[in-house]
Amino acid sequence: MSHSTTSRSTTSRSTISHSAISHSAAREAAGSTTPPTATVTARDRAPRRVAVIGGTRYFGRHLVALLRDAGSEVTLINRGSAPPPPGVDHLLADRDDEDALTAALGDRTFDAVIDQVLYTPAQTVVARRVFADRTPRYVMTSTIEVYNPATSPLVRTAPGVPVPEEAVDPALWPVDLDLPWHDQEALVRHFGEATAYAEGKRQAEAVLAAGRPPFGWASVRSAHVLGGGALDFTGRLAHFTGAVAAGRPVAVHEHPQPSSFVRHEEIAAALVAVAASASVGAVNAASAETLDAVGLSELVAGQLGTTARFRPAEGEDHAPFSFDRWYPMDTRRAGTLGLSFSPLGSWLPAAVAEALAATGTEAARALEATTGKDV
């Protein structure tokens, strides 16, 4: 692949065609906020009493609202960083403080716990003790980054082959509780930022699986989450929309590798479904199709009626979804569990339109004018 600050003339090496996505852009720009089956699925499957740890940002907010609207009695546990939505019980507690968490819970029990902010094995040790007699079901939100081969020599991926759940087996993954899990800065100095995050999640899953777990556990390994416009605090999609709208070149690798993505509402619905199921272990959650950073840039450009420009990535200077290594996820196990995710082309154009609208740029207003619909 050759780079320049001009447009890319060759075809993107993504596994979903840019044209296939673009053809649905006008229809999706209006952005139906929830797939037709998502809320119905959640209502049918939602546990009656659910504790959500975290759940105040991005798709966590949708998760809590989805549970509440499905008739669940929801208890939100956090440190008070954000208030819960109406109709949701709220407990103030630091999940790292075992005594404080135990005291805040009192005699409460739950049909399921969904842990949105489980990042380390040390946190999992606390969770196992505190919730052992309070719930039969514990679900953690994990990540595609557990498969990132750059973050562990134990992870093996084969180019062109989607990565299945068994590539990272929690039952076999080594755990080191002597690492500085309670000191994020020290942890990053030890591992580096990307590895600290990925290894924390891998070891958290491993502690959940260790020995005889006190509850049925599951780990939902989420692909990169997109959609929601201003709700997306990560700024990753906004990086693309802002750059393309301003005519700035996007920094991509020489041979950008595709990755996996999931709609923010659908990962929330998947967490609800897994919490209500009896499945044990990890499950990948993603649209089946993949896309690389070039294809995403070109999609944004197509919706703006402009041309994407690119420049070579240098070291850590690259666009958020530009990868030089392969680790898209295999989604077949999700299908066997009854989980379904919409094709990437059916929702990604709307996610891009939402991100453009959230920037408040002239380009976003131009897009709204051309579609005649609110974005």
C-alpha cells in the first residue's frame, strides 16, 4: 500500500465492501436507535433482579435502560460519578473496597450481576467473595483486545482466520496477583498501556474461571463499539469524521488489517441475553463482517461527498482503528447461543452520521440537508 496526502485510489482490503455500506447510507442516516429485535429479545430474556456495576457511560447507559424497560429490578453500583436513570436503585460504593461494597449491598441478592468495569484480577478476587452468596450468575464485559497478539506472546493468531474464543482460554491463562493491579500508573509502566488493559481483562476472566466458581460466569468479549453519537466518549469514530470533514489526512499503517465492530445498542442487548442464559465461558460479540481504517475513512468521505486522504502511520501516531496485526473475532459461538448481530453495512452508516452530527461541523449540517432527515 502506498501512502500520500492525496486520496487512496486502490480498493480497501476490508471484508465488507465500501459500496455495500454506502448503498445503505441514505436509508440508515435517519438512524433507528434500536434494532427491531433487540428490545424484544431483552424483554423476553431479562433477569428479574439485576445488579450492574458501572453502567453510567456509553452503552452501559443503554444496558441499564434496556433492563429497566424490560421490567427488571435494576440496582446500579458505582462511586457516584453519574446518577442512575429514573426507576433504578443506586448504591454508592467503590468496587475495589471489599468492606465498603459488602456494607453497601446489605442483604441484597440478585438473579444476575453484569460487571461493566471489571478490569483486573484483583477486582475479580473481591467480586468472587462479595457476590458468592448473592447471585447464581455473573457476567463481565470483556474486549476484543484480549486477542491482540502484540500484548502477549501466549496469543497466537493466523492471518485470514477469525480468532475463536479458545484462543484465550481463561481456565489456562496464568494469573499474577503480585503485579501492581491497584496502581494504574505503575501497571502501565510495567506493561505499557495496551498490554495493561488487555492483560488485566485476560487475568480477570481467568480468576472468574478458577477452581470452582461460586456462580455461573460468562465473559462477553466485545468488538470495537460504535454508534451513539455524543454518547461515545472514546472519540475514536470522531477522530475519523473530524479528520475527513476537515480535509486532514488519516494516519494508517502500510498494510492496515481489518478489525471487528459492534453497534452500541446490540452489545447492550447481548449482555442482557447472556446474563439470562446458562452459558459459561467467553463469547465473542460482533457483526460478522470486518473493516479496516481505510474502508472506514472512505465510508465517512462518501457520506460527506468528499475524498479521504491518508498519510503513513509512524510509531504510535496512527488512527484509532488502524492495526498492523490480525485479530478480528470469530462469531460462530454467539450464533449457537442464540445471539445475533446486524450486518455491519446495515448500521455503520447511521453510526457515522451520528458521529458527524455530534461534531456540529458544517459537514454534518450539509449531510443533514442532503438526506432531509435528522441525524
